Amino acid sequence: METQLILLQVPELNSYVLILPLIEKSFRSAIHPGRDGEIILCIASGSTKVKASSFTSCVYFHIGKNPYDLMRDAFAAIRVHLGTFRLLEEKTPPKIIDRFGWCTWDAFYLTVEPVGVWHGIKTLTENGVPPKFLIIDDGWQSVNMDHEDPFRDSKDLTGLGSQMLCRLYRFQENEKFAKYQAGTMLKPNAPQFDQEKHDKMFKEMIELEKTKKALKEANEDDFISLPEGNVIEYLREEDGVERGGLKALISDLKKQFTNLEDVYVWHALCGAWGGVRPGTTHLKTEITRAKMADGLEKTMYDLAVVMVEKGGIGLVDPKQAEDLYEAMHSYLADAGVTGVKVDVIHDPNGDPMGVYWLQGVHMVHCSYNSLWQGQFIQPDWDMFQSDHLCAEFHAGSRAICGGPVYVSDKVGRHNFDLLKKLVLPDGTILRCQHYALPTRDCLFENPLFDGTTLLKLWNLNKFGGVIGIFNCQGAGWYPEENKCKAYPECYKKMSGFVSPNDVEWEQKDFTAQFRKNELFAVYLHKAGNLHLMKGCDKMDITLQPSSFEIFTISPVYEFSENARFAAIGLENMFNSGGAVESLEQKLDGKSVGFVIKIKGAGKFLACSSIEPLQVMLNNESIKFEWTSDGLLKFEVPWTGGELSDATILISI
């Protein structure tokens, strides 16, 4: 069982210690459990031909008072030592991190094809949540298996894990996409798509493959008479018209759906799951046996790993590794593809409670892994489905994760009311300015199955902070079976507290000043109520299983003995405070004006101890609501993506 880092709290020193295994030349290090509380540092090359007996820099120790500063400072030191990577702050993040997107995976799995992709974008756009980016997931590549014609697409991709045995035989798109002709989906009689019929055909294909497999295993010849596997497709090529392929499809998509800016496609690290098929490309390739590292053998079961170990990987000559990616990516770039998605997924299954408990496991993994991954990459919380039973639970976490928001809905199966709490009409989002991390009081607790801890995540907006609190209890690692599974005794309502001091204000220069603020306005999104709290105050909260609350925490500006003001943000968005793009005070004799630039549309909330004299929006005086408890509301219309200018004039 491998561990990539250990963070320790040392109360005697009021400090934290990081132990981080490193890469030294051809060797990588990992931490393994020892006896009696000891740990073992395992150093391996992964090859019986590469050996050494002494090492000088295989692990790094760092100590600090603040756990978040410690992580940043430690990786800065390692970056100088290794010289093999850059820190996140040195990189320019892709623009999709501020965008909403759609991924094709759960809509089609490996049966993805142009017509379904088109209608997926169309449905979302027509209902007011236009994707700014599209991810065409696994199923677009030209792949086949070793027993099939080396230069034709596989028709045997319905069995569980079957794609893991496939190898890339050309860098261009498969026939489903290659036969797309420019303008096809722009025509009045363009092919339609029915998700229900598509799913039915896919299920029939799966059942056919199951029958064939059962007959083969029973040594019966009846499987020969069964029909051959089929490829689901809806395009009909027009005679005499040139194929346009992926390039024409992307061009037509962007022409029709003007909000769509980026198209990503999926590929595996070695090309396809099974690598590159020998003899089919210009690259020198060999089928290489894949064996899991000893320390990983007791990690969770992963079908991808099992299948790849079974079939081996078609690896290109290391000297041609750059050629592999150049061949793939140069073709894709010419076709209009702007990025790639490369992933391997652990797939816990078989537990009927998984539809609920697995959701919390995902959130905990994303947030705790971001402690170290966020030092050199932009953490990504992956997609979710807006019509899932736990969709709102996921949506709340994505709203404050600090990265892109994207769904993998089936075509036409969406919760638009939920999506509009995340996505603006132009396909942008109200993104936090940091990446979500566990609060200090959660770092060394178990929010999955200790029966007491709620997961608390902090993040920052430009003029405030946000705390998301989630009841993720009910699942986790089960060492006896080496997998995640349900802990039903923990799947119950749980209590905790939230404080403005939970926000790590110092992690951004522009919010560091708020640590000294005496008072904060705290808005609970789901409860819909507002509270004034001191930094050290604590608010108790009880959550049902798989439920959450989002606390928008805004600094209160005190400009006279009884005059206070705080900008909350948009009531209709999960990350309300993300709507506040700028905030200035302007004193004018006996009044003060708060000038706010607002991103988005909806009902804007503020806290004002005094009823405003006037509210101006985009140079016009507008109606507003104010109650004696200090809650101020006014409507902000959609301005086509431009920021709205609001001025709130208060007598002092």
C-alpha cells in the first residue's frame, strides 16, 4: 500500500511536518506502512535492469507553522532542487477553468458519434446553459484489438473493459467521425437523436456480447450463428461530397453554437488504453508486459489496470515518444481540437448504496488531494450528472471548487434549475479565486466514516470567502477487502460548526486584510438567512446524509458607530460572492456610496444597517427591498456578459 506524502501535526511545537518521497534519477520513492507506527521508504526503478544501493535525495522533509504555507514552501524548494516541474503560480491556466462544459461519456460511453454530440450541445444551449467547452470522451479514436483486422475499427466495444484491450492503429478519428460531411448538421433535414432509442440499442448490443461470451465459455458453437457486433451511427454519406471528419464537425459546431469555444478529446497516456498497435503506424512499437508496482497491488481494484495487465501495452520506442504525441496532437490541433483529457478512473461498484455514499468519497478525494496537487496543477473535480439523485450535493461542491464546472448528462436529461445556480447565460461561471481545500480542523479527521466529522471546504472570492460544509459520512477505505465500501452506521445526520476564521484569508494577498476584520456578514445559501458574526464566532449546523450548506462570508465595512455594510452577492447562485468583481467606497459629505461591479444576473444581496437613500444600477435609479434586520435586495438583469455597475448610497 503506497503513500505519496504524509502531513503530520506536532502539537508540542505548534507546527506541521511534511514527508514527501521524491524521484531521484531513474528511481521513484514511496512510503509503505511499517510496524509499531513506523514507516518504510521504498525506492524502486520499476525495472530489474536498473539497480542502485545508495541514494542522496529520495525524500524531503519540511516543517512550518501553517499547513497551507508549508505545502507551498515545500514544493517551491523541491521545484528548485529537481528542476523538472513548475509551480501552479508560474503557469497560465487554460481558459476553461472559468467556463461550463459538457462531456460525452455518460451519454454514450464508447458509442459516441457526431449526431449525438451535436444534439447534446444543442439541448443545453437552447435551455440557457450553453457549454463553453466540449469534451469528446473515449470512443472517437481509431482502435482495434489484436484478433481483428489491423486497419479497421473494432466492432467489439460493448463488453465491460473491452476498450482496455484496444490499440491505436491510426491517429485520425474513427469511421463514425471521419464520414461527417461539412454542413450536414446545419441542414433543415439534419439527423435527429433519441437518447432513449440509443440507450436501448446499446443495451441490446451488450446483451448480445454477453450471450456470445457465455456460449464460448461453454464451448458451444452456437455463437457463430449470432450476428456480428454493430456500430451505432446515424450519419448517411452523400454521394459525391467530400468527407470533412472531425475538423468539419468542430467547425460546424462553432458556427452554430457561438458560445462554444473549446473542444477537447480523450486519449490514454500511451495513445489508447492498449497503446499503439505494432505495424500500423510509422512508429516502432512493441507489446510490453504491464505489471503493477508491488506497493500498488493492495490498492483498490481497477478494471482498467486488470485489463491492461492482461493485454499488455503497445509502447513506442522511448526515442519516439515525442513523435507519438506530436503525431496525435498536431493532427488534432489542425482539426480544431484545443486540448486533451487523459485519465484513469477507479470504479468502485457492486454496492447498492454506492449511488449515495460514493458521492462523498469523490469530494473527500478531490479536496484532500488538492493539498499537494494544487501546488503544480489546477485541481479539477471532474464531471457530474445534473439529473442524478445526488446532483445538488455535487453541484454545491463544484460551485466552490475553484475549477471548471462540467456535466456528463445524457442528451435531454438535465436539471436546468440546478445548472442555472452554477452557470451564467453566456456559459461562464462564478469561479472562486483559489482551489477548495479542507479547513484546518478537518485536516486530520475522517469525514467519511468516523461518525462525527463534517467535511468543511474553504475558498476565496475577490471580496470575501466561502465555506462549503458537506455530510460525506457513510463510506471509505475497507482494508480487509482493499476497496471503498459503505459504512451504513455512519450514514446519518451529523452536526458541526462554521466560523469566519475557518477561511484561510492569507492565502491570497487581496483577501489577507480580512483576517483583521471585526465583523462578517454570513449568508447561508440553502437556508436563505443572514447572520452577523465575529471572526471567532461559531455557528452550529446539522446536516442530513448527502446534504450540504454553503456559507458566503463577507467582511463588514463599518463607517460610523451604527452604520455597517457588506456585499453578499447573487442570491440565485451557489457561489453568491463570486458575483462581486469589485467594491469601492466613496465618501461624499454626509453619505457614503458603495460602488460594486457585478457579474451575472439575479437578485443581489447586501447587508446594510441603514436603509439606503438610493440604489443606482447602470446609471439608473432602481427599486430595492430593505428590511429592518439589514437585508438589502435588488434585481440585476442580464447584460449580455458585461459587468453591471451598482452604487448604493447610504446616509451617515
